[in-house]
Amino acid sequence: MLAGCAGGGDAAKNYVGDWKLVGMEENGEATSADDIKLMEDMGLSVTMSVKEDKTFSMNVMGEEMSGPRSPSRGRAFPSLSPTAF
């Protein structure tokens, strides 16, 4: 889940920045921090960069994608947290 707080003003600004996968859940079962670390060590990371111009770029386990950012399209994002690369 990627979440930002809407405290008045432009809530989209809460998502601007660089993000990386810190947790995920499948079929109600959470992936451990050790498993996330192992995935990263194997080059299987998930990162996303959200720009102020409402575009994004995302790398999901080596597959790059980018485009315009839009509000929820009914798709779930993995748990991502802001990070400094």
C-alpha cells in the first residue's frame, strides 16, 4: 500500500519522492523483512519514483515502467516507503 496524508492543499504532493518495497502480503500472509532483504540481495527489488509533474517510473524486479500518475485505478501497490537512494 502506498499512502499519503491529505492535510489540505494538494494531497498528490505527499507521494512525490523515491520509494522502495518494505513489505508485501499475499493471500493474507505477510512477507518477512528477511525475505525482502533476500529478494533485494538477489536483485529482485521494487522501487518507484514519483515526480511533481505527476509522472512516475517504477522498477519491479528488473522490469521498468513509467507514465502519468493517476488516482487509484483499482490496483493495489505493494507496501512502499520513502527512501534516499
